[in-house]
Amino acid sequence: MLFVAVWLTTILSSAAFANARTHTFNFTAGWVNANPDGFKDKRMIGFNGEWPVPDIHVNKGDRVELYLTNGIDKDIETSLHFHGLFHNTSYGNQNQMDGPVMVTQCPILYGETYLYNFTVDDQVGTYWYHAHAGAQYGDGMRGAFVIHDPDEPFEYNKDLVIQLSDLYRQPYYDVSDAFLSRYNPTGAEPIPQNVLFNNTLNATLDFKPGETYLLRFINSGLFVSQYIAIESHNMTIVEVDGVYVKPNTTDLIYVATGQRISVLVKAKENNPGRNFALMQIMDDSMLDVIPPDLQLQWTHQVAYDKGYDWPKTIDVGGLENAAEEFYLQPLDNRELYDDYDVQITFDVRMKNLGDGVKYAFFNNITYVDPKVPTLTTALTSGKLAKDPRIYGDNINAYVFEKDEIVEIVVNNYDTGKHPFHLHGHNFQLVQKSPAFHEDENFPEEDQDKMTVPYNESAPLMDFPSHPVTRDTILLEPNGHVVLRFKANNPGIWYFHCHVDWHLVQGLAAVFIEDPETLQEREKLGSNYKQVCKAAGIKNEGNAAGHTDDWFNLEGLPRQPAPLPRGFTAKGYVAFMVCTLAALWGIYTISDYGLSETIQNDQEVYNRLKEALNVDDTAISSVPTDSANNQ
């Protein structure tokens, strides 16, 4: 009987894959003039001269062949990551399709083309694809990736994909440069100038009476989490990050960057004679300061008739009542992994190094790109692939054995929120603490007293029997999370914060999973090698590019030296503000004294900026209250 059951399952699976299609895309990335929010023009990165980039819809079992050519600029590199896809080599896929630069591929330089070729095997649901080179996707190089399931466990009349994102007026590279600067010693994250709803504002969702809609929400932004509420309509959560969950009805959802939440919404049975507000609300608790011209919420509409008046803004009420992800349960009742084989604890900290820049750390290590992609090292090092030393000491490298149960503990020694994303896997959420001391101001030296780290002998909550399973989870301020997954997908997998500003600060680790099996299944492709060669990157070697001695890390890029003893971030702020003020004063007095006419203040300000070689973004990135407190 068992043989018959296996044989029947195999036949049915083969039949499903026999109907699979191959979807081929030829995309050239380049700048496109656009006006996303209707207020100001901005160059966005589009494909083939068009923006927004297209959403991709495929069916379970289909193959995707996506040719990406970099036509952005001669000094700009790029890549693509398919967020949430496993690229499981058990199905003939390749780890080198995952996308993060210097982790599983070399950067695609201007004029070069890389083929992303993979099958969507045993995954269904809502995903997205985006550039994975710095903060590049913030300029629009992002789109939905939906895998339709012929056996969906719920019914609806129509599904709608909704991207939630944030908008910065300046190009991503200028914003990044100003953020990672000695002129921003507090590490204040850049504040977006707006949010977007499906790459625009004042959006309309058309409803017909009596129908049911599946709304697939994707937070494809760089920074802020967002709340969604629909006036007089409940939302039933049925999927998170490509995993079906037991239906959970709510009137308010919270979507952190990188997360996806799909909800069923039942339209009114009869025409209600009016339209309803769909509220999109920015999580302003993530902002160090709130500029007076920043609109924190937008009113879109669920429209039964476009002839009706635009709905009025509604008061959503207590945002703390948003559905909590920890209490969701997988529909298939998958059970908690009983225990772990390996436990890794990451302490998240933010601190300044000797160059004055504030970086992000796991266990006092801030991620720095190696000279050779980690995948290259794993596939060309033979038996040494299991030795973490060859991967360098600045990427937080961990090697896992086949099928080990891995427990990741993340303690937040920071006052910010961090949505952590794991490539190549879903994980079980075992513990998730609330925020602690969230609205309190305290000296940086008191941070250790404010954080509540995970205590394995006295966990804050009962371990769930059927924990929610997803690929992106929110770590609350001064709190902790505990995650578990099974190392059953050989590959090099990135674990990082999906607040992209924190990723560029170095908040990342790399998991090298069952590298011996990976070597048996995968070799570096000719396209992979060609792209690396064009970038001047070796196709063999340890993290520093050495092959004569695999433990020789001479020349490996590393984090800057620490600040001198006794020199604090607070002192650095005071020093920078005082220096700027003094220079401004000297320049103004001397220029005024030598001038034959009374100078205009704005002229003096602009000339000072030029003399100091700083811009408005760099100056404004230092919070006003921080300066005043000095």
C-alpha cells in the first residue's frame, strides 16, 4: 500500500510538472523619468525604458528564465534577489540564482548580462524580486513575484497585488553616502519624503458587491513598517511570506519591510451607495524625528462606484491592536522542532568606529564584503569548505551540517526595530518578546540595562506547538526573538536586517549550509564566471582571493578600527556640531569683513556648504534635538 501511495503521488506530481511553462524575460535596467507620488519628478530604475517594473505571475512548477542586463550607469553595479524563494538544489536549482552581491554572485557591471534560471518547485504564494546591491531597490527596482497554486485552500473572486513602499527624493547612492557619513554620527536613518501604494498615491481598489478579494500586501520599502486598515471591512489573514496560515480575522495589519501578508476581504453584499477609506499609515515610531511636512498617513479608497465621493480619512484607533504575527499558526499544523542541534546567539548593537561612522553589528562584527563571493569560496575549496576560517572574519560566517536543527537567538541592544530576513529558508518563530522601554530616552551607556535578552531557562512565553513559519520577522526595540529552522537546503544563505539602511551598515551574517552536498550538486556556471571576470573578481579562492594558502587572509577587507578609548558617539556629535558652527562663524565673519556689501544669509549658507563639501542631506541627518542637547 505504501508503494502504491508513493507511486500515485509521483504520478500526480509528474503530471503537474508536465503542464509547467517556461517564462522568459529580457530586462535591461536603466533610469526612467517618473513622478511616483505626483509631487516631484524623480529618476527611477525601470526595465526596458518603463517604470514601474512588471509584476511576475507564474504557476507552481513553472520555470523562469530572466536575463538581466545592467544599463543603469557605468559606475553602478546591480543584481536581482527573488525574495523568499529557496532555490532548492534538490529540484535542480542553483544557489547562484539567489542574488546578493558578493554572497552568491559577483556584481553585474554596466553592459553585462546575468541569467537567473530556476524552477518554482514546491513553493506557492506571495513573494517579490528586487535589486540586492546596496539600497538600490529603493529607487524602484522591485516588483511582485506571485506563484499561483491550483490547490489554494480558500476561495475568492479576484486577487490584487499591493506594494507598500517608501520614497526618497534623492538618488539612493546620495542618500546612502549621507547616511554612512561622519556628519551623521548618531546613525539616524534617512527619513523618507513619502510612502507609496502600488508605486503611486490616491489609489483605488475596485470592489463589486458580493465578491471576495485576496489582497496580497508586500512591504517593498527600504525602511518604515506600515499599517493597513479598511473602513467597515474585516481582513482575514490566510498567508504570510508564502505560507498558508489558519484564518485570522482582524481590522488592522502591520507589514514590516520584506514581509508579505495576504488577506481575504468580503465586499458588501449590496451596493452600499458610497466608497470606503483604505488607510495606509507609516510607523512613525521608527523615525528619529518627524519633519513637519511629512504626511504620516494616506487615504486610498475601496470603490463600489467611482462616481461616489472620495471617502474621508478615518481614525484607526490604537495601532497597538494590529494582528500579532507570533499568534498565527500554519494551516498544515507543522509542529515545533522539539530541540536544536546548534544554537547561535546574535547581539545587535549600533556603534561608531574610528572613521566616525555609526555601524551595525552582530556580536561586535559589522559585515564587510569579502574579495570573492562566499559561494565561490565554498565551491572551490574542496574539503576545506566546512572550515569557517576560509570565509573570513568579517562576514559572521557559520557552517551547518546536513539536517541540523538550528536555533537563532537575536537580542536587540538597540532602540530600533529590525525585520530580519533569512534567504533560502522559512523559520519557525519560537519566541518573540514585546518592546521594552520603547518610549524612553536614556543614555547610550545604559543600553545593556534596558535590553531584555533571551533567557533559555525562563522564556517569556510558552513555546508554541505550531509556531508561525515565515522568512521575515520583526525584532522589537530592546527585546529578542528566537527562530528555528532545519538545515536541509545546501547553500550559502544570507541572514540580515531588511531595514536596508541597517544592512548597508553591516547588520548581516552568512550561513554556509552542508557545503559538501552543495559541491556535489552545483558548479560555477560560465555566465557566473564571465560576470565575475568582467568585475575583476577571481573565480576561485578564500575570502581574500588566495588559493596557495586557504588560511591566508592577507588583503581581506575588514571593518575600520574602533574609536579611541573614551571617545563616545555623544562626544563625536558635539565635536562635529561645534566644528561646523565654528567654521561657519569664522567663514561668515571673514567673508563679511572683506565684503563691500551686506551678504544674504542664504548666500552665505550655500557658500559655506560648498566650502565644507557637505549637502543638505548630510547636515539634516543630524537630529536637531541631538545638537541642542549638546
